[in-house]
Amino acid sequence: MTLIISDNSKGNIGMILKESFCAMGIQVAHFAADTLNIKPCVSCNSCGGKTYGRCVIPDDMQQLYPRIVRCQALVLVSPIVFGGVSYHIKKVMDRMAAVGDPRYWIKDGEIVKGMSNKELRYYMVGFGDNISEAEQTAFLCLHKENQIIMNVSGKAFICDSLADKQAINIIAREIVDE
């Protein structure tokens, strides 16, 4: 199953991507992070200790956790904000620590946490208008660093806010074929 979590507050790329996957016969679940009640991580570390694997914050993230640990591909879709992701997607990313591996290790000079779902493929789709080269580079680096920390494969994509269905279909096909 492919899980799409998107910030639809500035575009409908997440929904178009879902339609592309469905047209290819891919089982997909889609959540709009901007409509969910997801609170920021409070860095209490309960998920890595006292309540291992469970976040103590009672909000809508609780419905995403089981889907994240069972999905084959996780696709985060966000407007690019200063080379990063939106507030709504950042909250999801931070809170995903609850489903990470509790052990840390060093891999290629980087601290790696890994994910409890070892088969997870991780993708980010960033979109916007007039995105500078520096912002594009920062977005791609953010994805690469998260890939290293999570110890997963995947890829990042950048498209225009008004990307047509054909452009989104190409991204979906790349994700499926990877």
C-alpha cells in the first residue's frame, strides 16, 4: 500500500497523485495533513523509552502510525517553504520518530535511527512557484538527510504548483517503478 500525506492548503498535488496511483491499480490511502489535528512533537522521548513505539500525544497522528508502519511507500507532499516543508508536514515528520527504530548507530559518518518498517520507501514531493535554486537544493538535501536518518530508500521530486496531471503521472510512475 502507498500512503500519501499531503498539505493541500496551497494546492491539490496530493489528490492528483492519489488519482494517478489509483489509475495504475495501486492501493493508496491519502490524508490531508492540513485538515488533521496533529500537534507538534514535544521531544519528551516517551516513544523511545517509557511508552516505546507509542506517542503520548492524543491527536490525529494516532490514526497515521499504523498506516506508516504497514505501508510500502510513504509519500509526503508539501509546498516548499524556504527550502523546507510546510508546518503541517513538518509536524508529521517530527512525530514519525515514534515508529522509528529505538537504536541509533553510525552509517557513513551519520547518526542513523532507522524505521521499524525496514521495507519502507520514502518520497517527498515539493511544489511551488518561482522556487529558487537554493530552495530546491535545500529541499532535496532535507529529503536526503531524512533518508539517511531513516535508513530507507526513496527520492524527492519538485514540481510547479500548477503541475498538470501528466507531470504528476510521471512522478507516480517513477515511484511505482523504483
